[in-house]
Amino acid sequence: MSAADPAAGRTGVAEEIRRARAYLQRAVEPPNRDLAQLVARYGPVETADRLCRGAVPDGLLRAAAARRGTDRTDADLDAAAAAGARLLVPEDPDWPAWAFTALTTAGSRELAPPVALWARGPGNAAELADRSVTIVGSRAATGYGTHTAAEFAGALARRGVTVFSGAAFGIDAAAHRGALAVQGATVAVLACGPDRAYPSAHTSLIERIAAAGVVLTEYPPGTVPGRLRFLVRNRLLAALGAGCLVVESGARSGSGRTASDALALGRPVMAVPGPVTSAMSVGCHELVRKGRAELVGRPEDVLESVGRIGIDLALPPAGEVRPTDALGPAARAVHDALHTRAARSAGRIGEAAGLPPDAVRAALVELEEHGLAEYHQGLWQRPARRDGP
């Protein structure tokens, strides 16, 4: 192995295994289920040897025809190391095995598992995928969409949920920024090499993600993005999240493909509704209308779908908590009868609340203890600082 890649010594993975997987990843454009099955049967080292010799099924041989004769393993490992990236393989302890189990067992050829991943950043991919949600949506997002994506991502990240997305314009970027804004965990999955930032306008955003979490891609260094590669990348996004949240989506979009992949992998799919007049909400509404996604209106709804019993689902809602939420019916009625600017006697408060004197007195004491009522020379009123309900 190249001296520029010290990962084998750090994780205990044999050098020949990492090099074999680097070669296979370069030789065969993903996804390729024939390659995955061959690796599962013979292991990466023997599979790489068989591919070099041409001793593989015809379909795989055709898929590797353009690249199998050129071994760029050293160059790829060196280029990745220069970009601060490492090759993450299934034999590593931080490989997100749980996430990719569904890909391994999926029947669809389009959902084959990755041979390896290039990772940039200090984050542990396995730990990050343990409590996670994938947030996707339109690149041409509206202000409503970007605001909603950021709010949802921030609220979920505060709860320790990792936000996965693709670093694209629109919803993706808003989701990443929402998580970063609360110092939460977020992971970008790219459709290009680890030494590239795409889109280039998001170079600083991708650098922030790599500094705090991890940036993943199954494409070797130097690989340029392409339309098909984005679609291929989307299956990884679908697998890495415990659920898939679509915030805004047109009638035909990549986020719709990610949602379809998530459904095929048995992941819950959720969609945020939007204005019926917005073309960017058509895809979300169709997912819900056809029963392919659950409608969600707040981050707590997402946690209900992807959270773990005893951890996430035991938490109280993170929405607005009002001072009056803990009050009983009588105390609420008396609180409603109080004024901010005009103090009133207990008798007049009781008339307005429709309660007997004993109940009014008990309620006023309770309100005073909660800082929701003030007593001044025999009269009661709300504190000026709490003129809201």
C-alpha cells in the first residue's frame, strides 16, 4: 500500500484488502451487483485477481473492459491522502454496516452496495449513521423550502440525529447549514471524487462539513460528477438515513428517486407539505397522495418515524412551551380573567372566570407561585412581562 495511506496500520485492515478494494472501485463503475456478489463469495483480494485475469462472468467483464487493465491504486490513494481523504472499507470498524445491509440484500441491481467509500473528515461513519435522517429536496427550492429544511435539520441535529444530504443547491445546502448552525452532526454524500467539491460554489460548505463530520463518496479521486452518478449516489443517501425526509420536490426530480430507493430499502419516507400553487411541492404532495410517504409538519413527527423507543420517543416535543401549559382548568380560567394593565379584585375575577371564591383564591395562589399573577393592595393582575397567554 502507498505510504500516503496509513489507514491499514490504524484500523488493522490488511494492506492487500484495502488495495484490492481501491482497484475494484476504480475498475467497475458502480453500482454493480455482480461485483458485489463476487466479493461476498471470494473476498476482495481474490476478486481483484480474477478481474485482472478476466476470470469473471461476461457481464462483469464487459463492465470493467475499459479500466481493469490499468491499476491506479497507488495514484488514487496518494491523491486522496493529498486531499485529506482516506479509503473506508467494509473491514474497517467505522464502516456503516447497518446502513448497507439493506443494499446487500436488496433484489434490485440498481441498489448494489458500495465496494468501498472515500471519506474526508474526522467523523465515524458507523456512529453517524446510527441515529440519522436523510433530508433531500429541490435544487430550485423556494424560501419556504430552505427555511423549513434548515429548521427541521437544526431541531433534529439538536436531538443528536445526524443529517445526511448531498451538498447540492437548495434543500440539501439548507439542511447541512441548519445542522451546522446548532453544532450538530451532518454528512455530505457526493457524486464526484473526494478531491473535488461540487458544486464549486459550495466549496466552503463542504469544507465545514469535512471539518466537523465527514464527506463520503464511492467515486475515486479525479472523478467528475454526472447526471447518472447523482442518481447512483442517491441510493447511498437512502441507505444511510434511518428515514428519508423530502422537503420540496418537483414532479420529476432526484429527490423523488431517493425516496423511491428508500422505500425499496424499507426506510420510512416523509414529506413536508407546501402551497398547492407551488410547483416545488408537487412531488411531496404526490408522495403523500399515493401513500408512499407520511405527511410531517414538525421535527417531532420525523422522530416518531425514525427515532428509537426509550430514547427519542420518550423526549418531550421541542416546540413552543407556554407558561400556562402546566396549569389546571381553574387556574387557566382565572389567568384568562386577569389583565396586565388593570388590577382587579378576586370577586370580579371570579365573575369573569365563572368560578366560586374558594376556587379563585386557590387559583390565584397557584398563579402567583408560577409567576403568572401579582398581588397589589388587595387587587390582582398579570405581570407586565407576561402579557401573552
